Amino acid sequence: MEAVLAAARQAGCVAAEVFVKDGRGRQVTLEPSSAGEPPCRLVSRTREAGAALRVVDRDGRAGFAWAGLGDPIAPADLVDAARRSPAPGREPAPAPDGLAAAPDLAPADGLAAADAATAGVAPAMVRALELDLVDPDCLRSGDDAVIERMQEGVAEVGRSGEAMVEIDRIVVAEASTRFHFATSGGMRESFERTLAMLSIALVPAAPEARAVVEERTSCRLADLDLAECAREAILRSLPEREAGEVVATGAAPSAETIEIVLEPRAAASLVAALAPSALSGGFPEIRRPSALTLYDDAIVAGRPSSAPFDGAGRPTSRRILVEGGRPTGRIEPGGAHFLRPSYRDLPASGPAALVVAPGVRVSGQMPEGASGGGLSIRAAIIDIAPGAEWTVRVRRGDFWNDGKRLGPADGLFWEGSPARLIQAVSETGDDPRWYQCGPSICTPSLTLRGLSTWRREARAGI
Amino acid sequence: MPTDTSPDLPLLSRLDPALLRRAAAALAARAGDYGDLFVEEVRQAEVRGDGLEPAVVVAGGGGGAAVRILSPLGQRHTAVDGLDPERIASLPRLAREQGGPEPASTAARTTASGPFPDPASVGAVAAYVRELGEAIGAIPQIAREVGSIVRLRAELRVQRVVVASSEGEVVEDRRAWARCAVRVVVAGRGGRILEAAAGGGARDPERLATLRPPASIALDLKRALEEAEHAAPAPTGVLPVVLGPGVGGLLFHEACGHGLEGDRALRGRSAFANLIGEAVGPDTLTLVDDPTLDGLSGSRRFDDEGWRSAPLVLIDAGRIAGLMHDRATALRARTAPTGSARRESYRDLPLPRMTNTFVREGPHDPEEIVRALPRGLYVAELGRGQVDTASADFAFEVRRGYLIAGGRVVAPVAPCRIEGNGVRAIESVAMIGSDLRFDSGSGECGKEGQRARAAVGQPTLRVDGLAVVADGR
């Protein structure tokens, strides 16, 4: 890295940054075949290292080049490739720290900021230790041991799947990666992180069941609960039960006053649906306060979404995106975490992990609305069209009253303006859990009040 | 087939074929096992636009190798980066060790050259994007709308692969493709959001500039924005749908092709798996996957398991002819591979998947197909889609559509969706035109996290009984 930085200096670059990613991984896939066939096992091991160089030349133009490190490469070649790439015809503009840079380019912003921020950064290794990102047992267990653990998921689907869903495939992946970062501004940092990922894909074995994929991540394989992941997948996949009887007989709590509790997995579906507007700044304005507070948090201990510095070398942090239902920030170039999935990718701003602030509602407490009774939703399909409306459809939920389950509420749905949905979040639980729904999401249960009247007939297209 | 005009040298001129053959042979230690060695080198240049200017140019490259041992019970795959012959030779041993490959040292190593695309190619891609930006900037709707969003992206990817199998074959293939994609979003009258997308692809940047000049892309975008501005509400309900030449191939790729991939069929994820040999459509309907066609994005001389490419008929005169198989699915299905193995890189396991998939020409005059309809929807461009291969249910955005009334295409309609079922859609193919056309060459197919270039083609074709649903926007 020093040689590359020196070569960049010699070539006349006024700023340079080297990013190296060096990792090993294993992915084990189990595909229970159709009847009569033995299950299929796929074991894939990979080892990959690569480097990326970003430079700013004397004219303020940014360049980027990457190369795999499996073969020797001369530092000057990497510098030449990056210097060849600056876009022609772009007018340079001064960056805040005095370096010439193209400030409207997110990567160049990050590059300038990395240089500027170097002085105050605590050593990344220390921060990485505090963040507890490494599982010393990563990649140490044998393939058979991993497959044995995967059987926990197979068994759970057999137990709870009601013969209406089948396993398409279960995937367990582990990776151990070391990240190195060096800039012409003097930053020299590195850290190590391990990743464990679980994915369970279910397919229908009965009419009306749905194909679903449920995923979890952690820094430690031991943290992944195969049975829990399988149970949540099953709840999302099973056919809806008939809610008509409870509603038709009038036994269901009043639709206007009902208290609705989105259990953590259903709440994660809500957060995933809200994420695009929360991240882009298009979060709806609300008229009365909400209990929803949402962070983009890159410093949660033990999470593979955490890191001591981001993909542009800047110290990571927790940023409030939504506080009391009101937007307070957004993900934008220069103002958020830079993600870098691979050394082949330019840094791009995005969320590390979306975390809903937990509250005090006790986990497992049955919903009780103002007129008595409530609705507990364990699985839901939640769709929010930007600037339009949202729909919440219950895949698996139950009416409750006086601590007693009245019957299923599957298939009911609500629709309205996103602002009304956010305003309805009146309480958060003390039971936060991590899910992987696109981004990493950590959320407790959410209590909704004053939502609107539910409907029973599904609209076309829901 | 792509011709070798760039300075990158064949891998087999740098790697000893005998060494590769020995390494591959060592993989099949037990009777019945199969093994192969896959070596890959990639050189890539990408230009991303920021507004109307080329703003970021990315140049990169690298290589690696992987071995795979295949048995009826599954696969073991071990991949390492780099093209060091000693390291490649050690792969069979590494594949049998539980611990997997050790990291290579990344300490200071030097060489005379890097694995980067040649500067002339990078410059050609950047020049293309710059010219494209200028052409798009002249589109009236974009020139007058300060808040217009323009996303430009163009890339050149040159991939060389060598496959050595435990059966003694050693083959090399070179795949090069340059492509571009543009998406524009502008505010129309009354604050309505208007979107348009266009793109193109060819073997190299020079051919791309010839086959798909920036001015032609700008013209397509301009026309699409004008039509979107004046679009009437889409007709809704169950209607006859005419899929224009080229574009509807996407529907067949997604709603039928993926269901005919062997891995999905073996996992019970295909509505077509139990229909092999059965007549499901008119005898004028034939669906083919053909990687040998000249100048298409999915073309290749060999698949990623070293099988020589050949056309594969998927639906023959209305009858489901068979599935696409790689070696793994063929072994489990006790049949022969079909040369359909594709892998995004040496880091990935092969999957059976499509290359250039198209519906063959039919007997009808394209104009006659429209003339025969009192009312319907003409689809000129499809957008994103969702398909459940297990049921074959699908839904696709119609990016550009037109109302058919009285046997004529009369007016553009607002964005809508078409929904249906792949099996029933094939049954409901009513007329097939004689004007086969392929897509512009910018398309990619995603499967299980692996991207692959793929082309689709189709003549004008009428499908009855699809549901047309108005877009909520």
C-alpha cells in the first residue's frame, strides 16, 4: 500500500487512497430433493484479495482502478490505470480541505473527507475490538458439523410447516475478511471482521402457501438460530387462515379502537418498506407525534454491518434518521456511511443497519385496545408506494381479548397515507431482534393505534 | 462469434494445457466422479455519467481459478484468485482439504503489466458516454427541466475462460461485450413523473457506436417521453395483448425460460417440469436458446463447463421439448448436459441458464396481427417483472404501450402491468409474426445472485387472455 501511495505521489496525484480487502469464505447449501432422491449438498470455498485505488490528479479529476491481488501487480500499473480513468472534460472545483477534487462526486467527497478526518481517528483496531467483530471460531467447524446444524432448520419445517411448505434450500455462509485502508493524508488503518449468514428458502406444498426467503446475519455462526429463522419463514409462507368467522360474528374488537401489535418480524417488514423514503429524505410529514425513532447504526457490537471506518475511510457512527416519527436526516453523498461491498466497487452511500429504538412495552403482552381487545400480527405483507399509499396485509395474526385468543385475523388489510401509518406507531417493545430484509434491520414489536378500519376483500394486485 | 482484436493474450498461451489437464484429471479420484478446472481473467472498464457528463471511469481486472468435484450427492467447489500455475496445480489438493485455501501473501510483488483494459477501449467507452450525454441534453424535455434525472452507464467487459475437465478436454473462450444503459426521469405537465429508458450492446465500443449511435438512443428517449406526456389511461381487464418484436422475448425468458432450467425443475420450482413432451401451445410456437448466434450478448463458443455451444429447442412446435441442464442437474436427472452451464465468475458455481432465447418466426404478417383486433394492448417495451417459476404466474410493467382499436395502433397509454400465467400464456398464443427481432443488447439476467448477459428475441406475437392492470402511479 505504501508503494502504491508513493507511486501515486510520484505520478503527480494530489490525493490517493488505497483500499484492500482480503478474505476467505465458505458457503454450504443443502437442497432437500424431491421424494426418493438424496439431498444435494454444495460446498464452496473461496479465497480472494483485491485492491482499489482512488486518486485525484492535479486538475482535480478523480480516478479509480481495481485489481485482484492473486497475481503480482506493479504499484505503478495500478496508479497508471487509475490516472488513465479520470473523466475527460470535467471542471475541477476546490474541496473543503484545500485539495483539488470534484465535490459533486460522492467518491471524491469521501476521499477528501478521509484525508481531512485522519487526525482525529482512534486506531481502527481498537475500535474493531470494541465492536466485537471477530469470531475466532469462524471457518473452523467442518462441513459435516455445519450440515448437522442445518438439520435444525429442516426439523423445524417438518414440525411446524403443517405439510404445507417445503424447504427449497438452506444456505449457511461464513467469511473472514481483513480490510486495509491507507491515504496520502496519513491514514493507515485495518480491521478484521467475520460474517455468518443464514438463508432459508421455502416453497409451497399446498395451495395458497407462498414462496419466501428468510435471512439472518451475525458475526458469529453460533448466534444464528436455525429453528427461529425457519419458524418465521413458515409463518410468512403458510396459507392465510379464514378470518371471517371472528369478524362476522362480531366477536372481533372494534376496528376503530383496536390496538394492533406488529411482532418484531412484522415490524421489520414495516421498517423495510419505510426504508427507501427514510433514506432518501422523502419521509412523510406527520401531524402528531409517533413513537417511531429510527437510526442508521454502523457501530452495533457483534454485527457484520458494523465497522470502525466506512468504505471511504471515515469513522463510523450512529445517525438518527427519524425521531418521534419526524425525519431528521437522510443518506446522502458526503453525509452518510459509504458502503463498499467489494474492492471492485466505488464507495456508495447507504445504510449500515436500520435500528428502531426499543421501548418499554413488555414482550409477549397481549394487545388491549381502548374498547378491549386487540390484534397481534406475526407476519405481514407491507407495501409503501413512494408518495402514494401504503397497504398492510396480515399473513398471520390473531385477535385477542382479555388475554384470550379469539381467532385468526389473516387476510385483513389496511390502506391509507404513509403519514397516518407512522403516526399510528404509539409504543415500541422491549424485544428488539435482528433480521436481514435487504438491509440489516433491528426492531422491537410496534404498537399501532388509531390506524383505520380494516378491510376484508383484497384489492386486485395486493 | 466475437473476434479477438484486443491486445489481451489467450490464457492458454500463458498457462500450460498439460498442467491444466493433469490438475483436472486429479479431481476425479473416485469412479463416477467428475471434476473440472475453470480459469478466468476479466478486464473491465465502466463509465458512469453524472447528469449528462461522463463523471466516473472505473478500470479494473483480475483473474482466478476454481476446481469442482461433482458427484450424485452434490458438489465441492474451491476457488482462489490469481493465475499462478503452481497455485492452480495445487487446487485439487486444496479442494479435498476441509480447511480450504490459505490466503496468498499480498506482500510487495511486482510484474511488468497489469490486468487492465487497454486505454483505447476505456477512451472509446468514455467518448461514447460523452456523446450520449450531449445527445440526451438536446432532448427538449430534458433541456428545459432543471430537475431532470439522467443516469448514464456504459461498460466494456472482456472475459477469457479456460475449462479443463477430468475427461481430458481443455477449451478456451473469449467473451467481449460493450453495453450502455440510460434512464431519464423528468417532470411532465401537472407534475406527472415521466420516465424513459434505452440502451444497447455490441461486441466492442466501436461496434456499439455504429449499431447503436448515441443519437438513436436519444431519439428513442425523446419519443418515449413525448408519448408518456400525452398518454391516455391504459385499458384494463382481460384483453388480447400484442407483444411487439424483440421486447416480448423478455416475457418468454422470464415466464417460460426460467421454468425450463433443470435446477428449478429438480427442486420442484417449475410449472413446466411435468409437462415435458406435452403440447402446451400452438404448433407455430417454437422457443429456442441459441448461444451460437452471431453478435448477441449471450453468445459463446463453449459453456462454462467446456461444452461446445449448440442451439437448444425448449418448446418445439408447441410441445415442451426439454430442460436446460448443466452437468450437475444432468447427473441428478440422469440425462445429458445441454451446454447451458453459466457462472458469473470463478467464485461461483455453474447454474443452468439461458443465453440468447427467442421465439422463432411464425406465419403471420405483423400488420395482420394488429388488424385482426378490434381492441387490445400493443406492448412496445416491457420493464421490470416478477415471476414465480413454481406456478409460472407473472406480472410485468409495460413501459411503453399503445391502445389498439379497430385494428389499428391508435394512441400511447400510461404505464400499466400485464399479469398472467406462463403455461396459460403459451396456450393462448394466437398469432405469431414473421418479423423476429432481438433486444438492444443491454440486458442482463440475474439468478441466485449471479449476473449474466442474456439476449431475448421474438417476432410480433398476440397472446389472448392476459390481465391488463393500470399502474397506480
